[in-house]
Amino acid sequence: MRVFVTGANGFIGGAVASALIADGHKVRGLVRDKVKADTVAAQGIEPVVGSLDDAALLQAEARAADAVVNAANSDHRGAVEALIAGLAGSGKPFLHSSGSSIVADLAMGEPSDRIFHEGTPIKPQAEKAARVAIDRLVLNAPGLGPPARSVQIPALVAQAKASGIARYIGRGLNRWSNVHIADAAALYALVLTRARAGTFMYVESGEEALGEIVRAIVARGRSSCAGTGCRRR
């Protein structure tokens, strides 16, 4: 298969592209500049220099590909609309990456017994409503098929480095599901050839309390933790 991947030099997109190449597929990957193009080319990806705002380019790449994987930005509606337009009427697979924050709630550090599965109605917080609308746009597009991402831990690490304090809310007992990137990439490769159109999937292989994640960040940074915050010494 000839697969067009957005975010080919990113965390998810790069891993997915590598998995697809290992499976014998040919991958063209969207990157933003020549430096990134050289980087992905060294990994066997044919680079396409451009941006998510270049609708004509995205449509043309989608039209020429046998399948499309959107792993660059879960919230860029214009890119999704362009890719759908390029695939319209083709019956080709379109894998769109969303994020589990679409079912997050205001836990305030407290645990919950709620379990989310693919059939659970999604009632997002206001700030994630636009992302859910994009997911539904993909799911409802005729002849296309499925909406998986990690930004939580890098964001926690960044704020800890910037402020000197690694933080969590309340008791830090709220949990977040996780999955190893290699497992996520392997699933993308399977979904590409086996999933039915209109499929929606959560991707996870475990979970951890946010307080424990923050304590692990502190331990990794050789910091000490006290109470609901951890301060470097």
C-alpha cells in the first residue's frame, strides 16, 4: 500500500510510519521543512514538505495514496476536511488520531470507577468539544474509517522544569490510561487493513494515577516530594 502520513517526524506518526514500512508498505510523510525531510528520508519515508494549512497539497496526497494516517494534530479541522475531500468516494482507509482527553472529566485528583469503552456516549468538556466534532466528522464521512496520543507526561515534565515544582491536583488519585508507542503503532498497521469503515477505537494497555506519575518524574529528576507538590532541592 502507498500510505500518506501526516506528522511523519512526530511521536505517533513516526512510529506508525516505521511500523508500516516494516510491514512492506510505502510511506509518504508530511513534514514542515527540509531538515525534517532529510530526517524522515533516512528512515525510509518519502518526505512531502508542507503544512496542515495547505489544503490543495493534502487533497492531492490523499487522492494519490491508497490510505491516509492523520497523526499530526487532533484539533486541525481544516486538514481533516482537506484529507476527507481528497479521499471522497474512494473507499480508501483514513485513520485519524484523536485523544483520550475527549472523555476526561474534572476529577480534581479523585479516583473514579468509571470505565469508558467504544460504545460509551461521549460528553466532552467544553475545551474538547471541537475535537469531538472533528472525530465525528471523520466517523460520518462516507467510505472512510477509524479514529489514538501522548502529551500528558511531557507537559508535566516541562512545567516541573520551568517552575521547579512537579504538581498534581488534590490527592492525585485520578487515573489516565496509557499504551506503549510500539503497541499503538502496531495497532495502526493492523487497523489499516482489517478495520471496518466507521470504526472508533480506544488504545490502552494499562493505567496509572497522576500522583504516581508526578512522583516518578520527581524521582527521575532527583527531586524530593512532599504533600501535593514536589520541589527541587
